[in-house]
Amino acid sequence: MSNSGASGALLIHITGHDKPGLTHALTEILAWYNVRILDIGQAVIHDGLALGILVELTQEMRSSALLTELLLTAHQLGVQIRFSASSADEYDTWVAAASKQRFIVTVLGPTIEASHISKVSGILAEGGLNIDRIDRLSSRSPLTAPEEPGRFCVEFSTSGGAAVREDEVRTKLAALTDDAEIDIAFQHDSVFRRNRRLVAFDMDSTLIQGEVIDELAREAGVGEQVQAITESAMRGELDFQASFRRRVALLKGLPESALQNVIDRIPLTDGAERLVSTLKTLGYKTAILSGGFTFFGRVLQQKLGIDYLHANTLAIRDGVVTGEVVDAVVDGARKAQLLQELATQEGLSLEQVIAVGDGANDLPMLRLAGLGIAFRAKPVVRANAKQALNSLGLDGILYLVGVRDREV
């Protein structure tokens, strides 16, 4: 059959119970009639099939037995089929819409309720975005409550024209996370999102569950003094350089043997090992860029297989901490500089870089990276970072780069 004389497009909708060979049986009929396919998409949810095939609609097709054969075959397969025709002008309008802005919205948490999806979809609609596709990235959920905390993640592929109110959507989605045990990431759907290759982590309260300097202070008997300065610095109330040197000075006289006590009692953050091992498998480079100390960073580097480490070196003389650091302090500005240098060294655009941290001194690198993630962060950091993750462990970051549980 000739494809000349096109009068528009025909969308073929197939729904029903999925089974092997179904798509083949239907497209074999289209092949017999030499049909030109313009678009095709398929999704299966709990064995329920939704298949759409957009084809060129010609005058010859209108007078052929094609539609009848499709109807008969669908009946034999036990599925429903219906047809929607559009004019050539309507099809051309659809083609022109390919230049729309596209965004990925990732909703994740221990569990996702219908109310969450309702609120998210409402915000997207109000902001001028259409939901083109929804995919579950997490594993299948059992009906019975699991012994361990659950995890659920769905990813919305959305699009919209020039009228999309991006800032409004982003603000409303962020506000939705304030009163719900979920996180929502709102990202541009670009080639960089699918090709990120370097992840830089803060260490204290990010890769590990605690602040090393606070634990050292407890060993030295100055815990309350140092913790007060730490909390103020993390909230952005004190200059990091000055506050850091003040805290380190209080450690003067601490025996070097106390460092191992701190190493032994601070655990990794949940999900850290799974995240880093998966990133390594996928070919990512990883780095620790920390305002903490190299003695702990080296332990993590060896345990997790981290590629790069930049942190502060605690000065020790004759087996005793001197209350000083060797060389310049790694502060927020230095972290951002190191991130840029590592990206250049690896031949990467900053759009291909992910940065993760929790404190105010992490904000410069979070803003610089293509994907900056505030992990279980202080309010000021959450408010100023591009994305925030609070409801799951560190491996929840895998969802933000589109990795499914079944792929890990």
C-alpha cells in the first residue's frame, strides 16, 4: 500500500491484560499494510497493558480492511482497541510541541499516599506542566508492612510551553515537603542529567552520622564549648574559618590515641555503602570534600573506595594534638574551588557533577554543581540548595539520577 495521500494521523489505543507476543501480533498487521509508524509507547502496571501506536493515516488506509483486522486480532487476544484520528494540522501542532520545556519530578519517601500524588499533580497542572509519563523506580511494595522502613519512589516526566511557571512550581513543591514525610526533586530533563560522572560528598553528618570535631571535643573534655560553636557555624551564623580554628584550638593537648576512639564510634550514614558501590559500578568518580579531618577521611576513603579526598590535617606533635591545622582550612569557598578543579581534571562540565552536603559551608559547592543536594540539612541549607533529601538514606540519591532498585 502506498503512503502517499496522507490525511493526518491515527492513534491506536490498546488496553487489557498483557501477554507475550501481543505487540508482535498487532504490529505484524501494520507491517502487512506497510504502515508508517510516527510514535509508539507502552507501559505495563500489574500486568495491565497500555499501548499506543501513532501511525500515518492515508486515504488508502481509510478504505482498506486494516482497522477491521486490528479489531478482530485484538478480540482474539482478549484486549480492547480504539482509534483516534487527527488532522494533518493537528499532527503538525503536536510535532512543533517537541520544543517544549521538559522536567523530571521525583517523589520519594518511606511510603507514598494518594494525597501526595494528588498534591504534586495539582501543583504541576497549576504551573502549566503536563504529565507525560509516570514510572516507579523503587521495588514492588508488599501488602504487609515490612520489618525494615519502606522506600517508595515515582518519577514524573513532564513538559510545558513558554507559560510554565518554573519558580512557582519549584517553591510549591518544596513547601509540600515541609509537612509530609516525602522529598521532591524538580530537575530539568537534559542530557546532563543522564550523564553525570562525579559525586562530591561532605563527610561529617553526610557520609557519617556525626561531627568528628564534636567527638574529639568530648574526648578532650570541651564538648559543650565546641558543639555550641559548631552549631552556630553550621547555621551560617559564624565565619567557618574563624570558628573552625577556635574549635581546633580547644583540642590542644588531646592524646593522638583518642582519634581512634572517635573512628570506632561514629557510624556510616545509612545507605552510604550502597550508594557509593553503585556509583562505582556505574563508572562515577567520587570525592570527599570536607571541612573535617583527613585522619577520618582516609578511613572512609579506604572503606568505601573513594577516589579523591580533600580535608583538613590535624597537627600532631609528639603524640599530642597541637590545637592547629596544617596548611589552609578547607572552607566553603575552598570546597567549590576543589569541585571545579576535579571536574576539569576529569574532563567534565559542572552540569555533570553532583555535590552532597548538610552545612552552610557546603552551599558554595551545592550551588556550583549541576545537581546540588542538601542531605538531612539545616533549614538555611535546605532553603538555598537546588534539591533536598531528608526522608530516606543516602542511597535515595540514586533515584534522583534515575536509577531503579532493580538495576542495583
